[in-house]
Amino acid sequence: MSDAAPPRPRAFRLAPATDPAGAPRLEGGASIAPETFDPFAKEAEAALDPDEARVERAQAQGMASKRRFSLAAVFWTASGLLVSLAAGLWIDRIVEDLFSRSRALGAVGLALAAIALAALAGLVAREARAVLRQRGIARLHAGLAAARAADDGRAARVLVAELAGLYAHRPETASARAELARLQGEIVDGRDLIDLAERTLVAPLDRRARAEIAAAARRVSAFTTLAPRAALDVIFVAAQAIRLVRRIAEIYGGRPGALGLLRIGRSALAHLAVTGGVAAGDTILQQVLGHGIAARISAKLGEGVLNGLLTTRLGLSAMAVCRPAPYAAIAPPGVTDVAPFLLKGWKAAGEQKDVG
Amino acid sequence: MPFFDDLWFETRIIARSLGDALGGRGLRLGVTGLSRAGKTVFVTSLVHNLVAGGRLPVLRVVAEGRMGRAILKPQPDDAVPRFSYEEHLAALTGEDRHWPESTRRISELRLTIEFERANGWSSGKSSLTVDIVDYPGEWLLDLPLLGKDYAQFARETVAASAAPGRAALAGQWRDTLAADDPDAEADEERARISARAFADYLRASRADRYALSTLPPGRFLMPGDLDGSPALTFAPLRLKDGAPIRPGSQAALMARRYEAYKAHVVRPFFADHFARLDRQVVLVDALAALNSGPEAVRDLERALGDVLSAFRVGARSSLATLFRPRIDRILFAATKADHLHHTSHDRLEAILRLLAGRAIGRAEGLGAEIDVVALAAVRATREAEVKHGRETLPAIVGVPMAGETVGGETFDGEAEAAIFPGELPADPKRALDGEALALGDGEADWRFVKFRPPVYAKGEFGPVPAPQIRLDRALQFLIGDRLA
């Protein structure tokens, strides 16, 4: 096939249309089929995926948010400094008092204050590193999305190397990293390289994240169903949500501390807020709720499933914003993919009730 | 007094930059390309799409629904002609639809885009003023002359004319050259004869059939109001290596005029226009070169390298670099992508990437972002599949221009036809292999036909923008970040 001479350039005149609505005809016994879709519209769609835009906007609101001027920020900064001053003054007082009682006590107090200060500095440094790391992941995500849309081979090579570097300390990614390193030098399209990286390097992490979400959803729905007090399950659900977001961030290479977690949480919630409406369109859920079955079965069981669904949705949003690569070769999972048991539970419960 | 000249030159650039910096946050977009690359159509379609609200899905500001409106504003630079957008649009959309006349000189157009800002602490209503500066790409080839003296220029031009592709075209001028004695007394008549022969040679290499790109000086092809002035009446002479130019000789006359050309033509363009650009799009008609043959493609590669070396001019000059606005994004666009099927676009982009490769390598140190795209500012064709015998050919359907020939068919400019232009090579290097130039119909594996503009639909407020190919992607790259 490849050795055959390429077809020669040729022209086929279109016969003057006798019927304006009819299909065009060619002179000389050839037939013509007009293109049924616009290839360039498809390309434009690929370049500007609305889901991807949502993820990036959500990331920009939390993890990758830039410092900008706001009155709230000024207030918090000023108040924080004031409180620090107060704390400093207080410690200074204590140490002074201790010294006035005895030199030894004073020395101990001073040493403790120094240790506390050093530890605080360490904590702050760790937090800062975690936040920067998470921001780097968000930037990697946006960069990969842009390089993929533009099919930019050069940028793709740099970013995929960076992605591999993110997981360099994980032994289970060794073979995927070796494969990607081998492809760096070869003639591969930028888009293909990114897709391959997603399939080999990120997909195993996806599986772990999904398992984590499923487990959390199961725990939350079971506990809500069985918990004796409403207040208790609120605390439990919140704790589970925080734990889940943290686990997902860790799976994808982040090491969030308190502040980092707060930022990821903000991004995940921002993403949840814009995609929540889409999720409600999950057909099964709509059907179930639409038929008012929720009212007909045990209120407690219903609450449990709802909390489970919410946890799953939050987990999926956290996954979308923590993932260093955009969903491209792999379709973003939905609730039915991750925690099918929740919806099955609904159905089964509904059917049981119908039968009974 | 070259020193004072230089000082004055630098001062002017700095003053300009300061003025621009204080004057507001506009953006100057340079549009250039060697002649017939499609600059005029590109600018016209770009403005039309923005002003009349064309479909630009990849431009984020449009996709996210933040676009307000775009309006034409009075042209700000009093000494520069306005880009006659209305005339060019009328040419495209009129009864007798034809491609507008080509760029012969610099022209400018101011466009204000109103939009909603999405991020940053200045969110809310905002506007961006874009000054589109359209100028012939040949002028860029002049910029490297700033760093060359007459002897170097003459040596290089004479050497280039001996290259196999050009030797035949340069024959007449080379005869004149052989008859010229650089050491003879200065003679105006001789100077005019050599200048004319030289200009004829430059013009001949630009003919459609050869599609060679141009050598400097670019203004010889488009003299404008300088036609016949001494600054344009000079030609390279065959100088003896190392021998100084004797005052009063023919060579001295030529050298003085060469310096005058630099002072009156090249420097003003650099200081008043080029040094003030923020973004640049370089349009390339790769299809014409591919039609002509590998020699023309290689020549295009050289010309692109030269064009890009223009972006380096002044990079090492001291103080001015601090104040000078820098071109921070350069887009190479292969135009007329609608003249081949979309399945071949990747190959066209690969060829352009290869052609601009050396140029891109050079621009690396400039800190400018570079992108390559195959686009069509106005899409004149649609796509179809033709079944002929047992073959299925990806074809494009449109009205070829009068006189175009492919596969033995000649068109009259009225009949519609489905054209299979052939396949571009999968390996872009193959497009550069060979010595052929000015190939006729049926001699190459591909033949790209020129098409007439499409029929514009009439809307409530004049013609509706015609479909385009990746014009929106180009816009997103060029101005999208300023519309965020």
C-alpha cells in the first residue's frame, strides 16, 4: 500500500444543479458525498472543553488562587499580626515573671519559648511548601490541558517529564515512567504523549482514588443510617469528607497540611457547586427522586444514601481538581461508576417497598 | 555622523516607548508576510469577525460569553494610512466577489474590544484597544541591513544570485554587473542602469511561476513615493575583497546611497513601527511554494529565517532595550488552509514547522512564545468525498479562479468543482528534496488551486462573516491573554 504511487491531483467539475435542493452531481461518472460534519467545529470543541474549563476555574479559586487585594485579606492580615503581637507580649511577660522568681525557671521558660517558635517556623515552612506543591500541580494540570488542545509537542514533552517527576519516588510507577522516558525522544504527537501519560501514569492513581471514594461513601451512608443522633452524623460526615479530600490529594502527589487542605477544599467545593447541577441530572437519581420514592421508604435510609451521594460527589470534585492531568483519554467518572451500590440501594429499596 | 545618527535613533525609540507606556494599555498587533501571503484578507476577516460577531468558538472571551462588542476607532497615527477595511470587505462580499488588492505599504487600523474581565482584582467591564499594523514582509528583510555595510551587502547579494535556483533569473543583471567597474568615476546613468537591472531581477524571482522569496532591499519591489529617488537608485557591485572604496568612484556613490536607504527607509520603519509592536503574526503562503517546487520551498525557509532574524535587530543595543516594548508572541500561520482537505492540515503544519524551525530556534533566546498554525481567514471551500472508480478521494469543493489548471482541466472562474489536490508527504523533509522549480500542472504529486471567495450571506447589518478555519485559535494566541 505504501509503495503504491500516490493518487494524482485531479479535478471533477460539478454539473450545474438542475434542482437546487438536490444532491450535487459530478461530470464523468464519479460520485460525490458532501462532508456530513464540520471537522473544524469538532476541533474547536476539543480545544475548549467546558468540563475542563470548570475544573481550571475551580482550581483558580482555591489551590492556585493568586494573592489579590481585598478588604477581608487586609483585615485578617492586620488582625493576625495584632494577635501575634499580643501572644509575643504574653510570652515575654511569662518569661520575665519566671526570671523574677528564679533564674533556672526563667531559663526553662525561655528555652520552651524558643522551641515553640522553632516548631512554629517549621510548621509554617511545611504549610508553605504544601501549598506551593499543590499550586504546582494545578499549574501542571492547566499546562497539560493547553498543550493537549494545541497539540504542542515541545510543551508536552516538558510537562510530561514534570508529571513523571511528581511520582518519581513511587516504585509502582517505575514501568510507566520508563515507558514515557523512552517516548520523550521519539516522534510522537504532543497529544498522544499526554494521553499515554494519562493512561499509564495517572490511571492507576484514579483507581485508588475511586476505591477511596467508594469506601468513604459506604462508611458515611452506613453510619448515617445507624447513627442514633443527628448531631453525631453531622460530625462524622464532616470528618469523613475532610479525610477523603486529604487522601485524594495525597494519592495524586500532594501533601496538604491544614492550609493546603483548606485551599483544596475550597476548590473542590467550587467545582461541586458548578457541577452539582449536572450531577442531579444523573438519570437514575432523577427518576428515583422524581417518583417520590424517597418519601415512601425509611427516612433514615434515605438520609444515609443522600449523605453517601454527597460524599461521592465531593470526592469526585476533589479528584477533578487534585488530578495533575486533565480528563482526556479517560472519561471523568460519575457517581454510578464509583459508588454504584448507593443507587442500587435506592432501587432495591424502592422495589421492595413496591412489592410490599 | 553615524554616531549622532545612532544616538538620535535610539532617543526616538525610547521616547516612543515611553509615550506608549504612559498613553494606555493598548496592544499593537503586527501582521506581516511576504507578498501574496494573504495579509489583507487576514486583517479584513479578523476585523469583520470581531465587529460583526462571527463564530469564534476557540476565542475564550467569546466562548465564555464575556465578549461585549468591537468597534472601529479613528486611526491614531496621523502619518500612517488607514487600513481601508470597508473597501476590502466590499471587494470580498460584493457582487463580483474577488480577493482584495494586496498590501503595498504600511497601514493601520484601531479596534476597541469591549468585554467583561473574568479574573484579576479589576473584574468587571473593561476594554482593550488593538492597533493592527499591516506591513509588507519584504520590509522585514531590510532590517538586517541595519547591521551591514555596503561591502557586506554587495558581497552577499552577488553570492546569492549565483545559487542554482536564481542564476537563470539573475542572468541579465549579472551581465550588467560584469560590465560595471566599481573603481570608475561616479556616473549617474550607469547607476540607473544597474539599479533597474537589479530591480528587474528581484521582481522576476517573485513571479507566480517561481514563487521565490525576496532578497533585500525590499523597497525596490514596492517603491511607493520614493520611486526614482537616489535612495532607491543603487545596486550591489562586485567589489574587490579587502580593497577600500575610493572616494569619488562608482562604488562610493553606491555606498552613499545604500546608507541613505538605511537612513531614510529602514530606520524610520524600525523606529516608528516595528520597535513598537507587542505581538506579531507572520503569514506564510506555503502552498504557492509547494506548487512551484522544492527549490522554492527551500528558498521560503531561508526567507523565513531572515524575517525572524529581523526580530533580533537591536537586541544587543544598550539602553534602548530597557524601554523598548518587546514582541512577546509570534505566530507563524500557513494561510489558505481551505485549499486542501482537513486531513492534510497536520502535514501542512509539519511542513511549516520545519520551514520555520531555524527561525524558531533563533527566536528562542528572545523570550517570545511561538506557535504554528494552518488557518484560513476566509473559508472559500467545503469538504467532500469523491468516489471515482474504486478510489475514494478526500476533496474540496469551491469555485476555482479563472485560469487555474489542475489535472488537465482549466477553469473559467464560474464553474464549481471538486478538487483533489494530491497528498502532502507524511515526512515534511520530502517537500524540500529536489532541485525542481516552477513545476507545471501534472509534474508534482500535488497541485493547489486558488479559489474565488465564498458567497457571503446577507444579514440585517451587512454581510455575515464567512466561516473561517482556526482564525479563532490564532486570535486566542495573539490577543486572548489580554482579554482574560
